[in-house]
Amino acid sequence: MTAKASNWGKQPHRLLELDEAWTAISAELTPGEIETVPLGQAVGRTLARAVYATSDFPPFDKAMMDGFAVRATDCSAAGTTLKTVGLRQAGENKDIKLNTGEALRINTGAMLPIGADAVARIEDCTVSADGADVVIDVAQTVGKHIAPRGSDYASGALLLPKPLEINAARLAALATAGVSQVDVYLQAEVAIITTGNETVPIGVPRAAGQIVDSNGPMLAALVERFGATARPLGIVPDDEGKLKATLQDALASAVVLVAGGMSMGTHDLVPSVAEDLGVRWVFHGVRMRPGKPVAYGRGPDGQHVFGLPGNPVSAFVCATVFGQMAIRALHGHPIRPPKMLRAHNARRLEPKGDDRPAFLPALIWQDAKGKHWVDACAWRGSGDPFGLVMANGLMLRRDPSGVLAAGDQVDIVPL
């Protein structure tokens, strides 16, 4: 299946089907390296090894309400009067034994005294004027308003499986369990190159025939959203020497995204220059739109190199449906195409003259019954990034040569 730059775009040149392209990329993917990081640096990273509890939690029988710790047998009927014997606040651990007929004022989160097996809520109690006694106005049962030791998890229990991305809630759980560091997959670094004499950076005045680079910042934002580290290398003109130097620099990263220069024009230099640097092209060209000229290869040290079309929506789609696969695989996630859902098409779409599977910017939502719906956004083709503005997904119209009726089911890629 290997593509050669010398035959780029020449006949015979069979375009891969989408599933073939995904299979070809999958065959090249393996998980990345593992490192240990402090818990405070782990948000957004993916666990490489599962985390297990090293102790019970809670580590003691804990009051779940403000009130009085009691012996349930003492107040099995409403209206029992007990002698108060002090106050326990959260964090105190002095041994206190509760005897028959006694109640201990206790705060939420505090450790129960020895002998107590229930907590009567403060609103279910009447304290005497001098505070010496308390009437338990509601009958109590064993375990009421108590979190027993180990009720959340016991020592040795699985806390977080792998691979799992660490978010704020999972960070809190690990911190609560006393975990100070975790093993995570090395965060992939992705080098990003934009090519073309016609392209200028944001903020630079445009001459006639020039356009502002949207691919560079857009790809950097996508890469960060995919959980990797973006390394933008800027715009490279259509100059073989400058392109070679920049590509050589880019190959220091685990993944390389090159936008533009991948087709068959006189200045489409990326395929041959990359090949000169040791890139082995796995494929070039997929029967899809937008994104037909997309290419994928492996660098001399195993780098994943994606040649993306220069049109912004093409670059966006190819980075999402192909580049994301490599990044997620390096982070230990299952090796597979992007996650898709099934949704119902909201309105009829007429046949197109092109039967290539199409990824259309689309708006996805759920109705009151939980059913997913999708509606294609107004969009003028691969050069129109404005059609992506309101999209929260991509609709995969597998055969645009036929009618897609309202209510028909289609695949969608959430963004």
C-alpha cells in the first residue's frame, strides 16, 4: 500500500476507501512511552497504569450530618432523653467511648466515638436549656446518617482504570485517596507546518493574491483539544531548501501535521521532500470529500506524518478523522477510527454529482426522548471555514449521489 512521491497523482492511482485508510493507519499505531508525574500535573493526561486504593475510605466510621452520635438501642423510640457528654468536630481523633444513655454532639465529617452506631440529626433533637441533656425526637436505627469505614471503597479496590483521561473530578478522587503521583502516557508533541507563498500570518498586511493563515492556529487548537502539545513551526514558502529544513525540525516531534503542498501542483513539494528525509508514505489519497489529497506516512524514527490538504475545512476534517487517531493511540486509548454516533437526519438532502463519502459540518442535538438529530450547516466547500462556525459535529454522508431523506439515520462525528 506504500505510496511513492515519484508517482504522486499519476495513474494508476487508486484512492483508498475511508475504511481502508483507517485500517492502514491503525496498523501503524502503538501506545507511546510512560512517565510518572505529580498529581497536580496530571489533568488532561491519560492514565497508563490503573490506580488502586491503598487504604479504606472513609478511613473511619463518619458522621454524615450535624447532630448527636448515639447508640441506636438507646433511642429506638421517639422522645428518648440522653445525657450529653461533649462535642466532636471533624478532624479530632481522641478516643471517646459512648456509654449507655449518652449522646455526643458531632459535626459532619467527624469520626464516630466508640460505641456509637447512629447519628440523630440536629433538627430531630431538642437540647435542654443548660445543654446537659438532649431529647431524641425521632427514633434511630443502626447506621442512620453514618458512612461506615470503607463504604466508599476498601483497600485494594480499583479507583481508576486505564486508559482514562484525568479530569478535575478524577483528580479530586485521587487526591482524596492520598495518591500523590500517577503513571501517564507521555504527552505527544505535534509539529505543525503551513506551506505556501500565498499565506501570511495573522496580523500581517495581505498583498493581492495572498490569504491569512487559518490552518496553523486551527490545527494547534485541535491538537490541544486532542490532548497533545502543539509545536507550531510557522509558514514555509514554496522553497525546497526551506521546506526541507523545517520538515527536518518537525521530525523531532512524535506527530507531524503539514497543511498544503500535498496535491499535484508545481509547488506541491511536501511529498518528495519528506521522502528525501526518510518518510515512508503509507498512502496518498482517500475517496472522500473534503480531504481527497490527504497522505499518511512514517518518519525514519517512527514519527507519524500527516500531509493535509491546504483548504481549511479539508485540513480540519483530516486532522479530526485521521490525525486524532494517532494522538489518541500514543496516549494509550484504543486504536480505532474517531468515535461515531448514529443520528436522524433533520431535513432532506438532495443528490450530489459526486458519490465520494462526505464529511459535512453539522449541528447535532438530542430531543426530549434522547434521540440524536443532525442538520447539515450551510457550507460552500473545503475553502469555506465559516461553515464550521456553528458546527458541533461532522455528518458522514456515505453516498451523496442518493437522496438523504428527513429521518434517515446517518453517522456523526461529535466535535
